[in-house]
Amino acid sequence: MGDVALRIENLTKEYKISKGERVRALDSLNLQVNAGTMFGLLGPQGAGKSTLLKILVGLSKPTKGRTLIFGREQRDWRTRARIGFLTQEPCFCDFLTGEELLLHTGRFFGIPPEESSKRAEELLSLVGLEEAKSRKIKDYSREMLQRIGIARALINDPELLLLDEPEAGLDPRNQKEIRGIITALSGRGKTILLTSSHLVETGSICDSVAIIYQGRVTRRGRLTELLRKGEGKKVTFRIEKKGVLNTINASYRSEEANGQITVHVPHQKACDEIISTVLSRGGSIIRVEDEQLSLEEIYQEEILRETHV
Ligand SMILES: Nc1ncnc2c1ncn2[C@@H]1O[C@H](COP(=O)(O)OP(=O)(O)OP(=O)(O)O)[C@@H](O)[C@H]1O
Ligand SMILES: [Mg+2]
């Protein structure tokens, strides 16, 4: 523990799009991921998430910068064998079955056939595809493709697993299942770097997260810390007597749902005042929470920061 799995220093990537025209997808990006942790790289579309992952696995060359994986240069072939990768748009040989895809990938990594078969069986069970292992991949649904993609990324028993938007295009139930599989893998000591544009859902399973915006990491830390909105609090209560809101500072935002009222206050003192007002009128406090920023607010802050620099 405490080892660094991934160290990215001043990574810049520019794509040439036409004569003299370039897009800067990564802009002097710095990032460190500790071994054995689950790290979420979260950012809006076009932020540079896939570009970063492609560079890490050698599918794209950086314009500038350095990447060390388990202390070795990314280009070192010994490093490649320790990485598993799920691309954002998995593109498999359609004519293979799920099981054949895993065995084929095992061969690519030079894993002995017997060992490959054993691992394939375990992985098909892990991702819930035992029943479908003999079906051709062309007949797989979107969700099954994500599952087989994760299994394939694991066939070489990688220490570092890179998952580019593993939940994209899935319904909430399948998203939850995929999150469950990823969490289980993290429990086995793997280092996982996953990307998403869904801050809260994905961030909640990560040990730490970084927000990537316009090719730069703009914030990093634990999700709860990143989302805390200053000193703001949310008080939710239930009260029989109507009119309590009239006695509360009119500048506070409030909403009512299912017989519960939630008031957003800027600091603890205001929160305490509301609690005593509600209790003195016979109401009950349901919960008090830290006010959290929404994904939109976080990105909005980045935009504002940009325009004020
Ligand atoms: N092959 C390419 N050629 C030219 N520009 C590219 C290429 N790939 C990515 N870009 C551009 O680089 C920027 C970053 O793209 P990237 O796909 O890395 O973002 P992303 O965060 O993965 O987005 P998404 O959430 O949509 O997957 C975007 O402006 C994109 O248009
Ligand atoms: Mg992407």
C-alpha cells in the first residue's frame, strides 16, 4: 500500500484536424493514482478522458509529457501486460462467441490455453455471462457487450484496470450491476481508473476522484469533499401547522415534496435557527445534510474560473 500505480506528468495531446488546425485534448495534465485504489476521472463530454486512457495503453501518442505506470515508462512492454482496458466503444470480432473472445485475447497475452480456459470460466461467471458464453457477440445486447468487455479487460489478470465509461448506454439497473462488479474487483486489490460523465453515481464508488475539464485536472480529492458547497446545509423537516415558512428568512430557497419541507441555508447558525423554529412548533426534523454542488454547478464553476483568469 502507498505505492504509486500511475504518475502522469505534464501530459499534452494535440490532434491535427486539418492543415494548421489542431485540437488540444490534454493540456499539461498531472495526475497520480495510488496502487490498490479505485479512482474516478470525471468530466463532461470532450474533456479528454478517452484520450488520456488511449495514451496510457499506447493507442495514442502524447504530444508532450511523461507517464509512469508502476514506476516504468508507459512504452515498456512489461507495463502493457499489467494493464486491462475497456474502450468506450468496444469493437469486437462479431463472429466470435463471448468465450472465444476471451480465449483469443488470452492467446494474445501468451497465457497457456488451460489457464486461459480457467480464467475465462471465472470471468464469465463474474460478469454474469455464463449462459450466453456460446452465443455470437453480434447477438449480444449493449449491456452484454459491456460485460464481455470487462471480462476481456481482465483476462491477463491486470494490476491496473482502465475502464472508459463502463456504465455508458446502460439502464439504471444494469449500471448498478456493473458498478457492483467493479466494486468487487476493487476489493481484490486491483488499481482501477474509470471514467464517467456522471459525477455522483460513479464518484460514489471511488476512493478518490478528479474532475477533468478541457484537458486539465481542475479538482481532485474525495467526492464528498469536492461536492461540499461551502458552509451550506439542507434541513428537511415535517410539520403539521402550515405557515412555518413565513417565519423563516424569505431569502432561503425551499421546496416541498411528500409532506416534507427542505430549506437550503448558507451556514450552521441559520440551520440551528430553523431547527429550533420547527421543534418549537411541534414539527420533527428528518435530516440535516451538507449542501452539495451538482455536476452542472461544478462544471459551471470551471467555466467561470476560465473566464476570470
Ligand atoms: N482522433 C481525434 N481527432 C481529432 N480530435 C479528437 C480525436 N479524438 C478526440 N478528439 C478531440 O479531443 C477532445 C477530447 O476528446 P475525448 O474523446 O478524449 O473526450 P472525452 O472526455 O472522452 O469525451 P466523451 O465523454 O464524449 O467520451 C475533444 O475535443 C475531441 O473532439
Ligand atoms: Mg470518451
